[in-house]
Amino acid sequence: MVNNNLMLVHSCCKRFKGRGVEYDDLYGAGCLGLVKAANAFKEELGFCFSTYAVPVILGEIKRLFRDGGAIKVSRSLKELSLRTTKVRDELRVKWGREPTVKELALALNVSVEETAEALSAAVPPSSLSYLNEDGEIKELDVGVSKSAEDEVSNRLAINQILSRFEKNDQNLIKLRYFAGKTQSETARLLGMTQVQISRREKKLLKIMSELL
């Protein structure tokens, strides 16, 4: 019965892909649910096995997320996290505002550091993957701040390339990408048409790209 219904597990696992837990872990939990369903299923009740098994499989997969999923924390921290959340909600209602970490620590009779750690443990991890409307897994872009050294290096490289251009071409790039002018505004300032600006700009950008 288990071997014949493994596709049920895959079907259930697909609902949770891209939520921060590896597919192998999802599949393992789903298979455990399938075995439990097979052991407890009573055919004489007249139900289809899949109808009975799917909620059991989903329950085991959801337990994986409740128990920590991809990020494991100790039982003591998990218990403190639950206490912290409860006390925070109580104080929020009592005082009509969000309690500070120090106030929570005093109420819980633990250190500020332990309270901060407990609050962090209560926040679910964010996944860099997500399911779009078509059911496809997409990746989120992680913003990376540029260092001052990179900014200086880039500016020096661009200025060095611009110095090779004729004055009119230099002004075109500076007006478009340093002064933020539109093609129409640039054309008016340089005494050219917008079509000429567009064509020249594309050519200059290609040259700059190759040189960079």
C-alpha cells in the first residue's frame, strides 16, 4: 500500500516547495505520514485510502515546519520563546504599547540577551525561494550594498573611458546618465534630434561596455 501511493507524498510535498525546507526533508516527513496512514487505515469503513492518507501526510509535513524546519533551536529556547510571546502579548494589551526587550526580560526574570534570542527564535525564517502564480519556483534577489572603494573604482574607470570620447559624446553621456536628462532634453541642449541622440547613445554605451 505504501509503495503504491508514493505519488501522493510527492503531490503533497509540492505544496510546500520553496518555503525554506529541503525537498528531501519534506519527502521524508511525507513518507512517515504515509506509513502512519497505511497502519491506521480501516478499509471496512468504505473510504478511499488517498482520502484518508492525504491529511495525515500533510500533518507530518506541517509538523516539520512547527518543529523548526530548516533552523533547529534547543527545546529550552523554544519554551522560552513561547513564554516570551505570551508575556509580550499580555503586556501589549495591558499597557497599550509594545514592551521593550528590557521590560520583557524583567517580566520573564531572564537576561536581556536571552530575551532577544527568544524573540529571534519566534520569527519564522524567510526563504529566498517562492512559488509564483504559475507554481514555478523563483529566487529572490539579495541586495548587496556597494563599498566606497567600488564606487571610486567605477567612477575612475568611467571617467577614463569618457576621456577618450569627443567632447560632444562626453556631454551626451554626462547629460543622460549624470544629469538625468531625457533624450529630448539632451537633443535640445546639444542641437541634435532625438533619433540622433538615441542612435549615438546606443553606440557609445556599447563601446563603454566593451572597454569596461
